[in-house]
Amino acid sequence: MMNIADRGTKLRPARETLRPTFAIFVTVGLRTGNFTLPTYMSEESRASFGGKISAILVAAGSAIGLGSIWRFPYMAGEHGGAAFLLVYLLCVFVVGIPVMLAEFAVGRKTHLNAVGAFRSLSKRWKWVGYNGALAALFISGYYYIVAGWSLEYLVSSLFGPLYTSTESFTAQFDAFQASPRQAIYTVIFILLTHMIIIRGVEKGIEKAAKVMMPALFIILIVMAIRVAFMPDAAEGYWFFLKPDFSEAFAPQTIFTAIGQAFFSLSVGMGCMVTYASYFKRDNNLTTTAFSVSLLTLLVAVLAGLVIFPAVFSAGLEPTEGASLIFVTLPEIFKGMPFAALWSAVFFILLTLASLTSTISFHEVLTAYFAEEHKLSRKNATRLTSALSVALCALTLAFTFDINIGSWLHLEDISFFEIFDYTTANILMPLGGLFTCIFAAWYMKPTFLRGEMTNYGELRGRAFPLLRFTLRYITPAAYLHLRMQPRAALTLSALTLLLRSARNDSTKTEPHEGGRPERETFTATIKTCASTTAD
Ligand code: PHE
């Protein structure tokens, strides 16, 4: 029979997983002790986040952003509501959490920026870090613009003309996009991000997340309660929470949900590598990854619980698309008492959520320039902000009919689309896929196990499951995104066959960069690629 002490230790992992998630609402800024272990860069010489809760808040700050509040509801609206929610949930567990854990391991092991982290573990893999830095650069080219919209809507709700103008919300949205105000708000947003980043890791990023994240949850919960009392709200809940399985397994739903999972969890861009490089040695990476993902899920669900009842209550269509928030929501607020106030509250929420995300990809580049090119942190921040301004200028110039690109024959191509497409559909999936191959196939199992267990301090019971998922399930799910399902199935079958042919895979790994496993995987990919080509 299990004695009480044993039972205590058996229950501990579950308690540890859940406790930080809820503790966020109760206490912010808990400090924990620190102990030293051999690292690639000494902890004393580098900034670090204060404690476990801080680590969760900053990583959740990166993850929770426009992706959960703006993109998720309209994706769900277009792909069957609850059906999409179900598939998204599955993708978060199968793709998002494992890759996030792998990124945490790479970052915390090395205490370096994304490029430096991969380079220090293996010179040949440093390109995964560069891929992340490039993705961070590209996302800067459009994310600040959408974030600027939320700022404009916040100001316009409070001081007009959003609710004082006689023009329709669609006309106002179009007019805003065609006016120079859009560029001004974009630059203001870059400056806000710049001001936080320049203050450093602890005083800037950590402090901002500690204030903004709890505020964001409080605002969302207040909004969800308010919306529940609107007429016909039940129809919205029905749409969002009743699963339709025929829609759930449609290829397009799966495709979109995987994309949404890695975008909303900020994986595949080196963000989590960079943030984890500021984690302390005693942070429990598994707990952190689960807490961050659960908080992101919670925000996405709460955003759905605000938006869908409101949309149905106003008799509008949930499939409105990208303008769901900027056109449909003002329409709803307009019918409510204190319209401008509720609207301002919502757009404050969106602005705060965007800001905690923009600081995370800004930090990927700032840390890269500071550490790899030996710039001072101030200059690295300035360079990143200047690049962001330049890219956004390019995007605004090409997107909105200023036709500078005619001599390049680029009149029909918007940089907004180029940046969005290459980031979400090429660079992030590539970064995610290769981070998982790197951590689970190239590196020795002791690498992941060590980081997950804090080198023997924690039990790491989830390690076998994580490694299995990272080796087989996550790559198969990723490849499903890029290839025909037939090829993804072939890959899964082949890897399983190879695994059983090699009776003990761990014996074949002589050193940290286990070559035999890598070659087997390369062969598998080649076979798979030729299957698709046929
Ligand atoms: N996860 C963020 C969002 O949902 C976007 C993001 C992606 C931020 C990648 C950083 C890195 O809005």
C-alpha cells in the first residue's frame, strides 16, 4: 500500500503543473532560489527572469497576442466553430507543446540568443537560428501594422470619430487603411516596443508582462461576463461549443489549425529559445510549456466566448473574416450602453496583448545583434527598431496603392502578404520542424532529459512520451501540413519500421550530436519526398 509520503511525491508533478497556472491570478512575481550548474554561458553574466511565475508570464505574453484574440475567432468562425476548436486543441498538444519544450531546452541549455544557441550546440544547425531571426524580421513587417490598428481603434473609441461619425464601420476601416494615420500608429507601436526593450530584460520585458498579462485576463473575463447578458448570446455559445465532426476532419480545418497552433504559441521563430535563455536553472520547463499553452488556449476560448455571443446577439455573420474584430465588434458595441467605454476596454486588451508579443520578436533580433555582432544592447535595440520601421514602411507603401513597385513589376503583390505568408507558412513551420528533429534526433537523449529533469532534480516522467512525440508524431503532423497525407503516413510507417529494426536506438548515439540517428532521418525524409513527387 502506498504510504502518505509516497502519495505526496506521486501527486507532486500534477500539482506542480497546475499550480503556477492558477497562482498567476493570485500572486505575481514569486521569487525562487537559484542553483548553479555547468552552462554554456554563466548565469551571473546574463540577465534572467526573476522566477517561475515570471518565466510563465513572459512566455505567455509572447504567445497570447493577435493570434489568439483576433486570428483565432475568425479562423474558428470560418472553419465550423467548435470543430476548429477541437482540432486546434489537438494540435496544441501534438505540435505546439513538444516544440515549445524543445525550444526551451535549446535556449536554457545554452543561455544564448537563437542563432548563438543552435551554433553553440552544433555549427551545422546554426541555420535554424538564422531561420528564426529571419522569421522575426519578417513578422515585424506586418504585425506592428495590425497592432497599430488596435491602438488607433482604442484612441478612436475614446476620442472619436469611431462612434461619433455617421460613416459605416466598414467605410471607417477602409478610410483608416488609406490614410497616413496608419503609418503613424505603426511607428507609435514600434516606439512603445522599443521603449520596453531598451529598458532591458528584467526592468522592461519582465515588468511589462507582470502588469499586462493579469490585466489582460481581467479585461477578458469582464467582457465575457458582460456579453453573457446580451440577448441571443446562447446562439453564439452553441455555434462555438457544439462540435460538428464532419467539419473537424476536413483537410482545410486541420491545415489551418496546425498553422494557428504554432503561430499562436510563438514556436518556430526562436522566440521561445531566446526567452528560455533568460530562464533560471531551476525552472521546470515542462510545467512552463504546459502553463503557457494552457493560458494561450484559455485566452483563445475566452476570446471566442466574447466574440461569438456578441456577433449572434447583433444578428451578424461569424464568418466575417479578418475584419471580424474591427468592423463587427464596433457594430456590437454601438448597440450597448457606454459603447465607447466597452470598445476602449476591448481595444486596450488587444493593444496590451499585441505589445507583449511584439516585444518577444523584437527581443529575438535585439539579443541576436547584441550577442552575435557585439553591439551594445541600446544599439541592438535601435537597429532592430529601425529595421522594423523600414520593413513596415515597405509593407505600407506596397500594400496600399502607392505603386512604388511598378518598376519592379510588383504592383499586384503586397508586402503584407509576402511577409505574412513566408512567416506563417514557410519559416515558422520549417523552424519548428527542424527544432524538433534537432532536439529529438540529432542530440543525444540526455540533452532533452537533462533539461526536462533539471539534471536529476525533477522526475521527468513525461520524458519518454515527449521524446516519442517529438520524434514521430510532431514531424508527421508538420509534414502533413506541407505534403499529401499519403506522404505523412508513409513517413510515420517508415520511422516506426526503422525504429523496430534498431532494437536499441540509444546505444547508437556516441556523443551529443548523435550522427547515426540523423542520417536515418535524412534517408526517411528523402524516401518520403520521392513518394510525394511520384
Ligand atoms: N503568438 C503571437 C500571437 O499570437 C504571434 C507571435 C508569433 C509572436 C511568433 C512571436 C513569435 O499573436
